[in-house]
Amino acid sequence: MSSYSCFNKPVLQRPVESGQYTSFRLAEHLDAAGIAASIGSVGDAFDNALMESTIGLFKTELIKPQHPWKTLSQVELATAEWIDWYNHRRLHGEIGHIPPVEYEANYYTELKKPQVITTI
């Protein structure tokens, strides 16, 4: 970053960016998985925010505490175990202190129940 002086106070400036960078490969993977991405329009950062916060959590809870890792296989196995825990056993406070997979199963069970319509 460059700085300049305005009234004798240094001010940091962002580097000039010619445009937003979007990974076509990411967009293709999301499309193949049936995931609607918010990428591609200016100001939509929801996908990035979710991805970055999950990656940050992953690094904080798994990668950094157990480093140095000796082999790629160790990281791959630990990652698979962490993801399994994250989806199947982690108690999530925002959804009633149940694992995400249980919440999702309950959601789809409720969708399949017949709706009772009462008339007055």
C-alpha cells in the first residue's frame, strides 16, 4: 500500500484493482453441485464470507493446534474426521443444540408431513 500526506497525516490507500476476481473453476464446481453462487455481481460477498469463516474455524480448531504436520496423509485424515464431527456431532447453538445433520433431517421430515387445512 502506498501512503500520502493529507494535512501532515499519513493515509493508506488501497491498491488499484482493475476488477473483481472470480474463480471460474469454483463457479463450475458450485454449479455441478447444484449450489447457487452469489459470485459474479458486485457487492455480493456471502459465499466468500461463509467460506472464509469456515476455513478460519477449521484452521483455528484443527490445523494450528496440531502443527507441525508431518505428512499430507495426516492432514487429509484429520480433515475428514473434523468435517465428520462438524456435520454429525457438533452441537450448534443456533439450531437448538443439535448437530446440523439432525436439524436437516428434521427439516425434510417436516416438509413431507401432510398439511392440515382448516376452514372457518
